[in-house]
Amino acid sequence: MNFWTYFPDQYVRDFVEFCVADFPISTEKFYEYMPRDIGLVGDDSNRIYLEDSQLPEGLKIVFTEKAVNCCMVIRSGANIKNSRVSFKEDGQFSYVGTDAILNGVTAILLGIRDFVLVGNGVSVTASSSWSTGFNSGVTGNGLIVGDHCLIGPELVIRPADGHLVIDLESRDQLNKSVRPVVIEPYVWIAQRSAILKSVRVGACSIIAYGAVVTRSCDQFSLLAGVPAKAIDMGRKMWLRNNAKKSIQIQKFYERRFLRDCPNGG
């Protein structure tokens, strides 16, 4: 299988390649399972691909009756605790990158061909709620969390709204999302924040405690407030701690992105 079949939109493919290093195009080097092979309930058209041989003990995967042709991909070293991914429609896709740490994440995919991708080295400390929302008839709806993002507790992400607003004459949905939520690599998101539909958060940005992000921002931005306003941080970057690995990761993204920062020199 070629994973790109789940992303017919080139716009989405470009963001996947930009945000997630070494995203696997095919199923080679993965263990392939149907749900029943690993004790799950679900249609035989669904697949789980594991780079390690066993499903992480802390992850619960749910396939509803409508969930067909769905795909879950988990890379090696993923550390997952108290987390749940629910597939509810046709052709949905979820991905967890190498060495990602997910603690208390609930991800619900609601619409046909919706997706949730978590990049390499992403760390979610506790209790995050991610729902793709209702986006009737729109492809390319979902969420991409770029590599090495740090996410605090109680983050809510909604790539589309949780309910529909309907024009009573045409019966069309008026509140559709126009693009997926994209969180570029190395973003620090503080506790009790929310990121809403069609938002793109630039790399190396910081989202402050309690911010509600409704608009996209450039790289190296500080977002704070309700709704959040973006302030250019210029030549400043966040650092998780003084550990050698943390410093190496920061240096990597400094080299990758600082040249593109408006005030980066």
C-alpha cells in the first residue's frame, strides 16, 4: 500500500513532507495487521501498521461500524499512555511518529477521509482532546502536528466545528473548514490552549497559557489572548530544558528555520 492514497490533495502532501521528517510513503518495513489479528473489533478492510511488532499497551484503537478502509500507522519508539484513537468513517488515517510521547490524548476522526498525524519526537504531557469536527463533503480535513512540538495539558484542537450551521434554504453547511490545522515543527503549546479550524501555526512559535488561536501566524511568533494575537519574537527561541538532547534539537531547528525568520538576519 502507498500511504499517499490517503492524501489526494497535493496541498496536504506538501505539509506532511514539511512537518514530518521521514514520513513513510509505503508499508514496507511495517508489521501489517487487520483489527482481529491484534484483538480489536473492526471491519477487515481496516489496517494497523506497526514498526515495532506490538501495539503500544497504552493505546486503544476503536473502529465503529462505519469505519472502513481506515489506516493506523505507529513508528518505532512511540510511548503512548492512556490514549485513544476513534475511527468513525470511510478512508480515515492516523499516524504517530518515531519516539513520540502521547499521554492522555483522545483523537476522534469524524468525517470521510479525515486524518490526524503526529510527528517525530512530539511530546504531549497530559489530557489533550483532538476532534476533526464535522466538515461535510470536504476532503483534506484534519490535523498535522509537526516534529518535536511540546504540548501541555488540556489542549483542544478542532480542525472543523463540532456542530453544523445550516442554510435553511439550500441546506448547505455554512461553517466548513477550508484547510487542515497545521502545527509546524518545534512549537511549544502551553496548558489550556485551543487551536481552531483552518489555522496554521508557524515553526518555532509559542502559544501561551489559555490562548485561543483562530488565525494563522508566521514562524517565530508568540500567541497570547482570546482570540490570540501574534507577536514576532525575532531572534528568540524556546528551549525545553538544559539537557544535551534538548539543546541539540533546538540547534537543529535554529539552523533550519532562523534564516526564514523576518528578523532572523
